[in-house]
Amino acid sequence: MLRSLDIRDILIIDRLELTLCSGLNVLTGETGAGKTIFLDALGFVLGWRGRAELVRKGAEQGEVIAEFDLAPDHAARQVLKEAGLPAEDGLILRRVNARDGRKTSWVNDRRVSGEVLRHLSDELVEVHGQLDDRGLLNPGVHRRLLDAFGGLEKQVARCRTTWTSLKLAESALADTEARLAAVRKEEGFLRHAVDEMDRLVPEAGEDVTLDAKRRLMRASGQIREDVARARRALGPDGAEGMIRDASRWLDGAAASAEGVLDDPMAALSRAMEEVGNAEQGVAMVLEALEFDAAELEGVEERLFDIRALSRKHDVPPDDLPGLADEFRAKLAALDDGASDLKERKQAVDDAQMAYDTAAAELGEARATAAKKLDAAMSRELPPLKMERASFSTHVTKADHGPEGGEHVAFTIATNPGMPAGPLNRIASGGELSRFLLALKVCLTAGADDLTLIFDEIDRGVGGATADAVGRRLAALACGSQVLVVTHSPQVAARAAHHCRVEKSVEDGVTLSRVTPLSDDERVDEIARMLSGDTVTDEAKAAARALLAA
């Protein structure tokens, strides 16, 4: 429920503090007094897109604060939760419009975007006027309104989910078909490339190893003679033999040397061991240098094949094994493609069946909801003096989409035998007001947590019809909050809370005020609405009669 509205420096309002209550609240006043500005200010704090220039002339900024009471299970709490905002029993919306056009918004003292405000407004307030084409008169939202009336949110959500699954399955099928088509185009190349790889079987690091072996084999002819000469110099006829002779000679003299030859003899022993190791290593190298020309040719040929394959596929030689695996995987995917494609097609068929089932159930539910709405409207129209009119919800087939395959349109016939047509094309102004009121009553049944606002919904009606409208608005306000901007004394007389909007000029500046009325002031205001500028005793008597009815 909207508890209060605080408006500062908005259009011709310098400061307005308005307290609202549950039940039927009415705003009355002369034409041009600023009743619509009140709704503009409310729309501004709720994040609606409206007038670009709202700041009162001479002020630096305009500000609107709206305070709402939230029930424990109010739908706005979920919006607050999703936005990461604290959910308290009181909800305070504040929005500032600077002179330069910048707009800043807060919810419970937390900065928020205009989008968050608009999401909250959807759960807080329903505004409707006679010429409101963004709501009941807009055929584009009739299906959503019917779904809300029928409580079809779960069916719509299921339909949307199955539609998404269907689109994902179709996308996966298309991707698989495209991938297989691409692989088929290069199948010949892949099979030839894999055949080359399988014949060569390149290994990581093999290029470096073969290149080093080739260089060694090429150089072996030049270095083998020197290596052989070095082996002879280290062998029995060389260093090894000389060290052995020296050791034998020293060993013969050691008995008479009193130990002075022990260290030289130990050094010679170590030298003998190292020379032996060197001679053994040189012998191994000499053995490795023994090769034939055919082996060198084989090494060079394999190295050439590996490098040629590397250049052909434009990858380093070490990446050839991985590339071969990649090519094999593509061919395996192609070979398994028929099975994969079959699975994808089955997934599409299953998703299509799930969507068709959900869409069919939703369509049936909409047809049932349409009948219920038509029945509800047939009960609402007679109390509004439209017992000869009829309302019909047309549900027709349309292109399938996320929310089913039906088009919904609200149509009316104002008199028996007259063709039905769109709301805003068939009814006169007064008839349209009553149709929209009846429709609003049906569509918002049970929505006690919404503040319903009607902007001159009674325009074009008077007398007994206006009285019927007032009575219906009063009945609608039972247990909820309804705010009506009206020029009808019959409607104003049904209010539980009555405020008058007045415009005045102070120091050359036009200002608008909203004043709560006492019982006596209500009599005067309704008398003014009945008689005009001159309030007569007869008008006051008629006003009292209306209030007492």
C-alpha cells in the first residue's frame, strides 16, 4: 500500500506531503489544478518514462519520495532480493531530477537504477486511464493479461523452458551438421595426411636427434683417424704402458726408500685408472664412428621426410604427432558422425515433442481462462449500466514462440447484433471507461497488495452511470487501496478519503497544493463539482444526499 508521497520542486508543486490510506482515495479539483502532475510525480519516483523536464522553475532539483507498506509475502520482496536490497516492512523510494536532467534513484537509502524501480513498480502500482494504450487498450499485452488472470505463470514458464531447450537442440544439430559437412569437404586430405603420418610415425624430439646423428656421421670420416691415434697414445704402447713401467720401477725401489715413494706411487695408481677410463671412452667413440654410407643415407632421408611433412602442415616437427592425433580425431568424428547426427536429431524430436505438449497445454489453459474472463466480465458489466453490452476474449492461432502459439485480443460489442471489435474502436468515451473499469476489476481480482490508480476512468459518464462507477470503485477498494483522479461528484462521494487539488499564484509563481478534506469540506467540494463556481444551498443539499447514499 502507498502510505505517503512527498513531492518537492516538481513542475508547479513546490512542496507537497500527502498521506494515503487503504480503501478508496479520491483526488478532485478544477481542470488544470495539477491532478495529472501528481501522477507524473508518482510515475517519476517509480521509474516510469515520462516528461523530460520535471524540475520546478527556479529550483536546482526536483525530488519525490514514496513510502510503501509491504506485507510479508509481497511480490516486491522478491524483486528486492534479486537486486541485493534489504527487504523491510517499509519500502522508501526516492528519486531526484537535477536541473541538468540527471536522475538519481534510491531504494531504502541504497542507490539503484531506474530499471530496478520499474521492476518494483510492476509489483506495487497499477495505473490506468481512459486513454491508457500501454495497458488494457494495447492488444500487444492482452495475452500476458489473460495469462495473469488465469494464473498461468507456471504453464508459461514451462513453455518458455521447453522452447529454450528446443532452440538449443536445434542449434546443436545445426552445429553438428555444419561440422560434419566441413570435415567431409576435407576428408580426402585428412585420410591422405593420416596415411603419410602412419607411414612415417614421427616422434617428438626426433628431428633434433636425427640432425645431431647426421652431423656426427658426416664428421666421423675426418675425426676417426685422430680418435684412433689418441687411443693408441693412451693404450699399452702409449701412456698406459709408460705408467705401468714407472710403477714397476718405483715398486722395486720402494723397499729401500723408507716410504718416501708411497705418495708418488699412489698418484701413479690413480693416473693409471683415469687413463684406463679415457682409453675406454675413446674406444666407445671410435666404435660409434664406424658406420656405412647406407646408414647415413637412411638418416638423411628420414630427416628430410620429417621436415618436408613439417613444412607441408606448417607446424614444428615436434608437433607432428599431435597433429596426427588431431587428424585421426576428425576422421573418427566423421566415421561416428552418423551416430552423433542421429542422436542430435532425436534430441530435437524429443525437445519438439516436449514443447508441443507444453504449448498445447498452455493453449488449452488460455482457452479456459478466456471463458472465465468472459464470464467474469458478463457479471461486471450490468452493475455499470452495460447489461446490453458483451465482452469476448478471442484466442486465435499464431506463430509459435517462447510463450506458446496463441494471439489474444479483447473485443466488445456495445449493443446486441452489433459486430464485436477492439476496445478503443467500438466504444464511446463513457462506454470505454466502464469497460476498462470492469476489465481492470476482473484482471486485478485478488491482487490486494497492489495500489490501483484510475486517472479519470469515469470521464464521459454521469448520473446513474457515474454512481454505478463510484459504487464499483468503492467495492473494488474494500480490502485494498484504490486512488482515483475524478471530476465526477458521484465517484467522489464514495471515497473513504478525499483530497482536493488547488492551484494558486504566489509572488507571480503558479503553485499546486493538495489538501485532505474534512467532512464539511467534502460537502463544499462535491457541491462545487455539482454546480460549478457558485455553490448553492441546493448543491450542498445534493452533495449531502450523495454522501449519505
